[in-house]
Amino acid sequence: MTQLGPIGPRDEIQAAIQHTGCRVRSDPARGGMVAIDCPTYEARAALVDAMAWRDAFQDGAVRLLALDLTRDLPTLADHEQIARRIHAAVRDRVRYVGEAGDVIQDPLVTWELAAGDCDCVARLILGLLRSLAVPCALCAFLVDGSDEGGPEVRHACATWERGPADFVWLEATLAADFGEHPLDAAARLFGASNARPDLR
């Protein structure tokens, strides 16, 4: 198995890749980096979530960025204020960019490039929140893919877990407000008749 990415050992990610049935391959078009091919969109969503957990605890740079984004908050015990701050920072900085292939970008690359797709943006937000011990989760949107063998995940976004079964949307690939459902944001921005279920 090829070691994934240039930053440190990623044994948990390697295990997640194998567990989800995804596979790593070299990608010379991206400067010698590796690409990850997943058998299903659901496997890809599971892998993004596993990567965000590892980002929060393995890469100290993710925590440093989270601390920098929240440095003027009076306390780090107020999870709502942290979630609001991180959501706004990522939403306002990172623009949505579709990909020619499937790329799960390192969160710091997404931040520095200020560009990424929904997987990359969700991974960044989750890693930042988890590095500050804010409970959160990845939400994957399923659409009927009956022509292609069943439902598929067509969009993903981070959510803040305010309480048991109480999740707050942190949609950042659209100009969504804190807590605004991604489909509501799409309808508001593009009109109800133009809002596609995959939000692309």
C-alpha cells in the first residue's frame, strides 16, 4: 500500500481506505501525489469522515489554524460560537471548484488554495472543529441513482452536533447562512426550479 500524502504517518487513514474498499493509486498529473478511487459514493463519504478525524489529531497545523480562527473568542467552551466562526471563515474564504476526477484534498491545501469541492470543504470544517473538541458529523446527501445501481451520495457537508440528534448545518460550498439547509441555500441563490439535488 502506498503511503498517503506527504504529511506524517497516516495509518488510520490507510486502514480506513482498506475498510471502505477504496484504493490508492499514483496520480502523476498532480505532481506525484496520490489519488483515491472509491467503489461507491458512500465509501467515499466514510473515508472523508475518517480523514477528518485523523486531521484533527495528527496534524498540529489543523489545530493551530482552528486556534487562530477563534483566537478572539472569549472562551473555547462555547461550541456554537466556535462552529459559527469556523463555518463563516471557511465559507467566506474557500470557493467551490468542481474536479475533473475525484480528489480528497488535505485540509490545509484546501485552506491555502481557497478552493475545493464539497468533500474537501467538509473535511476542512470537520478537522477544524474536531481539533477543538467540538462535536460534529459529516452529512451525505443521497439521490436516487437507480439507473446506476442504487442511491448515490451527491453532496456532503459538515454539521455541528448541538445535542443528541440535534445537528446544525454548516454548508460552506454555497453562500449559506449558519444553520441553513443546503437545499434551502441553493433554492435561495439559484431559484427553486434550478436547485439540483446534487447541489452542483
